[in-house]
Amino acid sequence: MTHTFVSHWKEALAANYEQTVAWRRHLHQYPEASYEERETARFVAGHLRSFGIDTQTDVGGHGVVGAIRNGEGPVVALRADMDALNIQDEKQCAYRSKVPGVMHACGHDGHTAVLLSVAKVLAEHRDGWAGEIRFLFQPAEEVSPGGAREMIVGGAIEGVDRMYGVHLWTPLQAGVIATRPGPMMAAVDDFFLTIYGKGGHGGMPHACVDAVVAGAALVQQLQTIVSRNVSPLQPAVVSVGSLQAGTAQNVIADHAVMKGTIRSFDSATRQLLRERFENITEHTCAMHEANYELEYRVGYPALVNDAAEAARVMRVGEACFGADKVQEADMIMPAEDFAYYMKQVPGCFVLVGAGNGEEAGFPHHHPKFDLVESSMLTAGELLIALALDALQDTI
């Protein structure tokens, strides 16, 4: 990839940067939670059509797919997610969320704005490449079962030869990109458990079955799964995120509600975690003479990047940004339903640095989350460079 090639697309995206920021800020002010992305989808589809891009709506729910076909050649897909989170925006800025209890706390507004900008630039310069580039604007990444599977069922990646996605990532300094071959993001399963005891007077615990005691014991026992059942060489997490029980200081709670998440990378460990979780839950509740109801929700698989496509990202990234800006990512425990696409099509998911340690230093899913907006230029340039590089392949 020549310096002239890199500079050309950098300039084209830079010319659209103010518009990209405006799109991102509009979406940030009017977020829509998972499975509710109606207006966001209309916003996206309207802009794609204004660029002269063939556009389908209602793909796999509120998904939008745009496509530019320009002669014969491979088909490359680029994906952005559109959904926000049920979190109250606590930032003090002009573009803070106007929707109570909903905000873009993970950068999906930036992903959507980036892919719109990429689509606009590629549509305006379609004489510079041959093949098809497909733009997937996906709903419901944040909530299992997620939108990716339904987009696939809806035909969004039919005929696709290569696929790429980015995540603006505040733990990385802006200007840096990172990925890795093979497993990069964890598989995720969630549990929703209700423990049933027998309530009564706090001064007469012998006549009761205390759901708080059973729940507390179970939280402790679950921590032995990773420490004593899983190989130290296998990454795994069992986290209880919520334990709620009781209403008063002198009343024995008759039930307790526990919710949490279980994460892993390989199928054998994933199965072991489930078996041990269910076994420990059964016997701990029995020990305390409590009953229970369990919903064990199997979520996204591990995200596994194609080795050759990860190598492409490294090569293209170095050409675009320099070798000092390209890193091999660590395996991380957050999950991504981009994993479903990677089970169908060779491709790669890339973390694009969007942090600065200051106002853009809060973690993802934090009420004050924000990102360095210039990272959208980095993400856009990388997506264009990857797509055009892949179109040159003989497939």
C-alpha cells in the first residue's frame, strides 16, 4: 500500500470530519437502547440513500444494510453497531443524552458515524475500486441474544468474502490500533437465579429458611470454580453482579435474587463452568434447605479472528499509521456478537484507541463515558484501507 494511497483516503475522510462529529453528537443526544433503534435506523438509511447507496431496512430487526456494487470483484462487509445502554448520562457537555436513563456509553454512536462517513467517501470515489462493499448497521449488540445472528438470518452477509469491524476503545490511547489472530474476546453466558427460603421473624431464625444466608454461601462457593476447577492456563470468569434480598432489618428474607455472568474462551472450559455452576447451586441450596429456579442464558461465542485477516490488519495498519501505532491486543473478557460473523466469514475485529486518560478516560459502560472524537478518523481510514486492500484479493 503506497503513501499516495493512504494520503488520498485520509484527505477524503478529513474533509468529512466535521460532519462525522455532528452525526456522532446527534446520535449521542438521541440514543436508543437495544431492540429499540427505530429512529437511529431511519437516520442511517436516510443518509445512505442520500449518498446514492442501495439500502435495505428492517434486516434482522432494525438493521440497515447498504451496498455499493462497482463491477466484478469480491464482496467485503463492514459493520457498525447502533444500540445504546440503559444508563443515565452524567456528563456535562453540549451533546449529553436527552433521553432519561439511556446513553451511548460504549461508543456505538461513534461506530455508526464512522461507517456513515466511510460509506459517503466510498460512494463519492467509487471509480477508484471494483467489487462490492457492504455496510452493516446492526441493532442490539449489547443484549443477548444480540442482533448479529438475526442479521445473518436476514441475509446481511450472504456472498460476503471478507468482513471487518472496529470498536472505539478508551483503554487504548487515541491513535493506536490493536488486534490479534485467533481468540480475542470471550464467550459469555449469564445466569438469573432465585433462591426460595421461608421467611419469618428476625428473632426466630430457627423457624425460617434464610434466603440471605443461602445466597451469601452460594456467592462464596461459586468463587471456587475458577480457582479450583479451571486450569490456571485457561482464562475464565464467574462474577455475581447482583444479590438482592430482604426488606427490613428484623425480617428473615423468604427469597433472594442473584444475577451474574460467566466468561471463557474454549468450549470445554465453557461446558465445565456451566456444569460446576449448576452442581454447586443445587447442593448449596440443598444444604440450606432452600429451593431455587435458575435461568442459565447461553450468550455469544468467543470472538476468533482469522489469522490471515489479522495479519492484513497489522500490515495495513502499519502502512496507514506507522508500526509504532499498531499493537497485538491482549485477550479480553468483554464479549461481542461480531463473533457470530467470524464463524461464517473470514475477517477481523479491531480495537481503535479512543482514550486520553482525562475526560475520555472513563471505562466503557460508565455514566461519564466519552471518547476522543478524532479516533473516528483513525477508524474510518482503517476500514477503508482494509476494504480496498481485500478487494484486490483473488478469491
